[in-house]
Amino acid sequence: MPASAIADAADLLVQKADVLLERLADRVMASPAPGSKAWYAHRSSTTDSLKARLLVRIAIAHQAHFDLAEDIARARTAGAQWSEIAEVTGLSAHQARKRWDAAPVAQHHDSGQLAIW
């Protein structure tokens, strides 16, 4: 099998899993219907809602045994504390920080795309 076909399939899997994780976060957070005006308004209302959304994504992905490094880095950038991340992953703040604190939190504006791998 060509390596490029495997890479393309892996990229598609990541994209589809990310979309599914977004929908599941919407369901858990009881968000308005995806794509509706209320949905877009709800998603972009405040940094706190971004942080809350990322924490829900982390909780779901953690239960499914996904790699959480990127979502945790984004949650930290959005203001999530280690204690909050620990709460949704079932770890202590010290354990969560030890596991996922590879680098200091970067202060940048992300694209809004949330990755799970």
C-alpha cells in the first residue's frame, strides 16, 4: 500500500474524529443545533465558553483514551488551570501537570480548530 494513501486516510480519520468530538461536546453542553445562528453566537461568546468547551472535549477524549496534549495546551492558553484539567481527567493537578506540561503556555490566537491527536 502506498504510504501517501495511508497518510491521507489517517488525516481523514483525524478530521472526522475532531468533528465527532465537537458534536459530542455540543451534546454534553446542551448547545443549540450545530450550525445555527445561536450555536455560532454561543461558541464565540466568551473566552470562558471556549475554556469550558475545551474542558468538556478533554473529559470526553480522556474517557476514550485519546491523546489530549493539543487540547490541553489550547485549554491552558484559554485560561484553564491545572486543577480544572485534573478534575475532568480524574487526576490530581500535580499528575496532570506532570503528564501534559511539556512547555509553557503560548499566548496566541488559534484558528478555533481543535485537534485530538
